[in-house]
Amino acid sequence: MIVILLGILDILAGLSIFTINFSWGPTLIGFSSLYLIIKSLPFLKSIASIIDICAAAVFIFALMDLAHTALSALAALWLIQKGIFSLCSS
């Protein structure tokens, strides 16, 4: 059950980057980045968690207009595919 919830939250975090131009988008991206960092901290020895933290950093840089669009899209695709695989594996 927890795997399904985390998979859905990963998909939502990945989709949040596409809301950057809306007035409520930066808030959603900020919460998504915070979620990714908190979720990844206990599992720092896992490469997936390290990539999640990097994706959160890219989202934070995107909020400050410092990340390239392709890098943001790559981070979003990582989170979306990881969420889909989490849903499929449960």
C-alpha cells in the first residue's frame, strides 16, 4: 500500500514542474522538492534516492530560473517513470 502511495506522489512530483508558469506552481514545486528530499534522506545509499535528491535540486534551480528546460524535463521523466514502475510492481 505504501509503495502505491509513494508511486503516486512521485508521479505528481514529476508533473509539478509543468506548473511552473501558473501562480500556484512554484508553491507546488517547492512542496514536491521538499517531499523528494525528505523521502530520500533515509535511503542515501540507494542510487535512486541520490537521483531523487538531484531531481529536487533541479526543481529548486528551475524555480530560481537557473536550470535548463531539458534538465528539468529529464528530472520530471525520471520521477514519472519511477512512479509508474512503483505502481506496476505492487
